[in-house]
Amino acid sequence: MPRLPALLLLSLVALPLAAAPFPPYEGDPLPPFTLNDLDGTPHTIGKATGEVVVVNFWATWCPPCIAEMPTLERLQQAFAGKPLKVLAVNVGDEPYDIALFLRQQPLDLTILLDRKGRTQKPWKMRGLPTTVILDAGGKVRYHVPGQREWDSPEIQAALRALLPAGTPGLQRADAGG
């Protein structure tokens, strides 16, 4: 019976990763990069920020990308006031095309510009959409290809498990879904 406590402890440690709706990232570290947002403000991604960072790579011509954008916005709203931010990296579109898109589908997300697709190869994207989730220390925890419902309870639980210890209201968020 001495193995039972060890197995129980192991299962509790692995639970947050096993409960995630996608497998943990097991590749090499991804290099940091800096991109400007639509206002020209630079944002560096891939370094420790003290926040969980959800980086979604998308394009205006990509139907699955467009379909998941509202779920990313709702995810951001669900974590308002918590150390989590959502960044939407547009790959390949001109600012004019993005502005037209946002007139048709207004979004309250930080949109970064990667007009030449420089992030695609170093960040191991094989298609759009792709979402990369970094923990508060800047470590890639998940690399998720394809469309997802980012505001689903399962994904929110996986992200909540990545929030730094001591995050205000974390217990209430767990209890409330």
C-alpha cells in the first residue's frame, strides 16, 4: 500500500495538464519576438511577464480564424482583472484590410501585425489559426493548431490552472466555473 499515496500525489500533480483539452507543448523553447499593434505600440512576446499570455495567430481571409475571434474576446472578458491577456497576431494582412474587417466584426482585442509572416516558422505554425499559450514565466505550455471555443469551461479551467499562485479571486473563479 505505500505506493498508493505516491500514485495519488502524482495524479494530483498531473491533473491540471491531463484535464487540458489539448496536449502540453513538449518542443524546444520558442524565440521571443516583438510586433507592433495597430497603433504602432511594440509588444514583446515570449518573455516572462507575470501574466498568462494567449497568442492567437490569424488572418482576415481565414474562416476558422474569424469564427473563433468572438470566443477569444469572451475569454479575455472572463479573465478581466486577472493576470491573463489575449493577443491576436494577424499574419500577412495589411492594416487597411484589418481595419475593414474590424468595421464588420468589431473586437476588443489587442491586434498585432506580422505582415511578412516572420513568426510562422520560428513559432512552428503549419496553418491558421494557431494559438500558443505561455505561462507567467514566458514558457510555452500549449501549442494549439486549429479552431477552438476559447471561452469553453474546459479551456478556461486549463488557463486558470496556469495563473500565478495568489491571483486574487482565483478560488471564486474555480467555484463559479
